[in-house]
Amino acid sequence: SAQIADLQQKLLDADNGDRAKQRWDSIATILEAKCALKYLLGELVSSKVQESKLQSGLQQSQASCSDVQKMLMEERNHIAEMEAEFQNQILVQEQQHQEKVNHSSWEFE
């Protein structure tokens, strides 16, 4: 029964598609042509508005992405600076420790 329902739906969809095509093919008067043209122009305007909204959203997303990338680079630079400072502190500590060890060894001699 599911397959039958699926086939019936496919037939209805195909029939609706044929009806729409027949409607466009059966335009016979200027009035019908004007109505069809008015409908098509309305659809065009609607799609242009939608395109404009999508384009604006894309531009906002790109700007946001650029901001996030800039922030990420700043954070990476900050981390690199902190790491360099940390390495410098380790070096200073090692030097101080070595000096203490050397100084202590002179006292025992």
C-alpha cells in the first residue's frame, strides 16, 4: 500500500506539472499574456529581493569571518610573545641557577 500511495503521489505531481505547462501553452489572448507576464515579473522581483538578502547575508558572514580570523591571528601573536617571554624567563632562571652552582663550588674550594 505504501508503494501504491507513492505511485499515486508521483502521478499527481506529474499531472500538476503537465497542467502548469498546459496553462502556459494555452495562453491565447492578450489579457492572458498580460496576466502571465505580470506573474512572471512578480516572480522575478521576488527572486531578486531574495538574491539581494542572500548576498547581504553572505557579505555579513564574510566580514564576520574576517574579524574572527583577525582576532585569531592577534591571539596567536600574543601567545607567541608570551611563549618567547616564558622561554626568556627560563633562560634567566637557568643562568641564575648556574651562577649559584658555580659560586657555591668556589666557596667549597
